[in-house]
Amino acid sequence: MILVTGGTGLVGAHLLLHLIENGENVRAIYRTEKNIQKTKSVFDLYKKAHLFEKINWLEADILDVPSLETAFIDIKQVYHSAAFISFDPKDEEILRKTNIEGTANMVNFAIAKDVEKFCYISSIAALGDIAPHETYITEDTDWNPEKPHSDYAISKYGAEMEVWRGQQEGLNVIVVNPGVILGPPKMMDIFNEGSSEIYRKVSKGLSFYTLGSTGFISVDDVVKITIQLMKSEIKNERFTLIAENIVFKDLLNTISDVFKIKRPHIHAKPFLMNLLWIADGIFSTLFFRKRSITKATAKASYSKNLYSNEKIKTALGTVFTDIHLYIKREA
């Protein structure tokens, strides 16, 4: 049997769908029963509602050790996609506890229960810091602890250290580092974070754009490649998963065109973005509301990061889905 964590999130829900379509026996853990409806909605949108009933749901939490004891019964493979995602400095403690301690618990059980293969779905945020002589960030780019990193990036890097610790103790592992994962625009009302938030903001009319860039990938590609890696003989390796590096302005233009609304037309330069995150911090403190832009997200909006996907293409011969075509096709 296969165990999936994070099954009520964008990646986890698609993992469950693809695994069950492939005839796998799958158990998924959940913390609150209402969240299961998100996964059901994904199955319904793909007209695969009949497959949803094949999921073996179990109430458990990666931070609750006794519940994991039951979750790991008869498990041979693990896809660990559960994570807390936030760029608000106020969430530092829960980020580290969920992403690092939770992953450590999963790794410990995988070792104790003789799991055959363990996959950790990480993030490009946990990759290294590019040196002056380098152009692309790869799986081998060194992490520089002296450079500033978001609390989220630190938590994902720390979680990877737990996975590699498990590998040193005999666990067969795969680590994938996806870029920004884009789901279908038609799912933006199902999930609250990630690409759904991008789609919602654009759909309401977004005036500003930035010229930063990063790596993007469709959720379908993430899931298909991850399953392929887990079925292969490849083990104890790390792979960057991005379809292409895209300038934010170009991505926002494509989404705007899909929603048939005016494209963003005001360039938000770094100076403006830095003013915005400072102002947002003040207002969020005064009015006790969630941060909409932080220092980390402001910096990311104008940073020009380039990621290499050569390793996964060499290993599996992967052909990625064009991101712009994916958004148009899945709208």
C-alpha cells in the first residue's frame, strides 16, 4: 500500500488521482474531515468521482506520533507532500515545526516500518544560492547559510536534511524540488494558496507587474514525474522540476488573456515593492489581518532566478508541458 500525506492539497489531490488511476492501493491521511471535500472536488472536475471512493482515508497528523503508528500499517511507499506554506515572519515557529519536525516523524516511521521507498516533495526554495560565476541554480548549487532566506525556505531545507538523514540510515529516498506549481485555473476556488491565489488576484484586476522571474511547472507534470521516479530504479537522488523559467509579467499577461481582462500595465519596481511590504506589515499589525505581501515575497517578485531542469530530462527523458498552453487549455 502507498501512503500519501497532504492529500487535501493541490499536489496531494492530483497524486491520489493519478495513483488510483494506475490501479494502486492508496491510503491518505487528513486532519479535518471538511478538507477531504477539496480532494473530492478535484476528482469531480476531472469526472473521476467514482475513483474517489477507492481512497483509504485515515485521520492522522504528521505531528501526532500515535496516529502515524496506524497510518504506516502495511505501507511500502510514501509520498510526503504535506507542508505548511507561509512567507509571514509570524509563522516561523509553525513552519519549522510542521515542515521539519513533521518530516522527521515521517522519516522515522518509514525507517522503523521498513518502507521500500520514500518521496519528499520539497521546493526550489530549498535549493542553493547561485554564485557570481553561475547562471543556473541546479541540484548541486550550494546552500549558503550566510545569505538571507525566507522562513519557508529554511523549513524546507531543514526538512530535506531529515530526509537525507533517513537515507544515511538506510532509507531509499527521492527528493523533488518543484518550481511554482500551477494548477488549472478552474480550480482556483478549491484551494487557497499557490497558483489559486495568483489566479484570483489576476481575475479581480491586477494593475501592477514585476520583471522578476522563477521556475514554473504544472501540477500534472509534478505528479507524473514523481510517480515515474518512484516506479524507477532511481534512488537517493534529488531533482529540480521546472518546465521553464518565466518572467512574472509574461505569466500575468497569459492569465489575464485567459480571463479576458486588461493586462497589468504598471511596472512595480523594486523600490515600490519594498515600500509595499513595509506598509503592509504596519497595516497587518494595526488591523490584525493576514499579511498580503512580505519582505520575502517582495524580493521574490523582482529577483531573476534561473533554474536548470537538465538532470531530470537526462534521467527520464522528460518533456514538459508548456506553461502558457497549460493555463489556456485548463481554464
